[in-house]
Amino acid sequence: MLDYSIQIAGENSLILYPPQQMSAEVNQWVLAACQQIEQALADVLLDVTPSYASILVSYNPLQTDHFSVKTRLKKALAEQNTEHQQIGKLVELPVYYSEESGPDLARLAKLHQLSIEQVIALHQAPLYRVYAIGFAPGFAYMGEVDERLATPRLESPRAKVPKGAVAIADRQTAVYPAESPGGWNLLGLCPLTFFDPSAEPSMPVAVGDQVRFKAIDKAEFLRLGGVV
């Protein structure tokens, strides 16, 4: 079991921090801990929010207090065993990689002294882990991008990034769930809907899932409902 600290995050919230930064081990601990917390505090719990390396726990202040919740958290997590626990599913996401659909492809290739084909191959190669959902509904932070592709965010964000844009920033990658401003580097487009509040589940991926990107051509992209 990882060591962790518990801090007050509001009048009815506590936040748990393991000592390490982002890693698959820490993220697995976070997800398993969330399940344990949901079971142990079900009678007073309002919400459990996992992130890269933290857990925000919100409870009903009319039923309990910080001290009681902290005590129950410590007891629940002392019984936790994540050594052999596997959480999440494998998801394959199709991507139309091209200079037409990925306006930063050529620039990244030049920056890293690679061909466009090598950039595409390097982005497809890893099995990414979904570490957190944030920024916008359905925006999944995934890592880690091959260090040979690691690229900072744009100095001046775009006013509009299209829905389905597949992008990288530093060693993270993501799919923009809707048209929005954004400063990540765009490599291609995914034709899948990444956030639908009327669907169950509302997203094709969840925290803890593993994701593999798969290149498709323009004809397949359009057949799957994509729009350039």
C-alpha cells in the first residue's frame, strides 16, 4: 500500500495525496482507493473525484465531520490491497492522421527531425493510460507520449480546435470532445463522439482505461461519421 496524506479541501471535503507524482502505479492506487472509499463511506458520501495523483472526497456535513471521515478513510484504506487488482478496459480509437486533419503534424516532424510517418507511428505505438478527466466534459488526459514526440503547448492557443482533434502537449495526449479553444498540438481527427450526456456511459473511456490509437484513412474516417 502506498503512503498518503489527508488534507482539508473545504468545509465538507478532504483530499488524499500519495507521495509520488503521476505514474501507472499511483493511478491504479487512486482508482482502487476510490472503490474502497465508495463502499466504506456510502452512508455519508456525496462524491469521490479521482485525479492524476489525488482523490477529492466530499461528504454530507449534516451527517458527519472531518474528523470522523478522516478516521473512516484511514481504516478503509488500511484494508486496501491493489497488488493484483486490474482496473479499466482496453479501448481502440481510430484516427485520421494527415496534414489536412492534423495541422501541426508537419511542424512536429520538422521540430523533432522525424518524418510525418514516424510521428504517426510513434503516436500510435504506446498503450496509453487515462489518468484524469477534466478541462471540459469528456476531455481525457492520457499518457505517456513517447519522449521523442514530447512537445510543449502552443505559445498562443487556437481560438477554435475542432471536435475530435487528437492532440499532444508535453507527454500527454487527448481527444477534444467538442469544438473549443485549445493550445495542444494537433495530429489528426477521431470520428467517435467523446462526450454524450444522454448516453450511458457518456464517454468511450474512463479513468484507468488503457487506450490505443489506430490510424485510418480518410474514407474510413468519413464512413465512421467524421467531418474534416
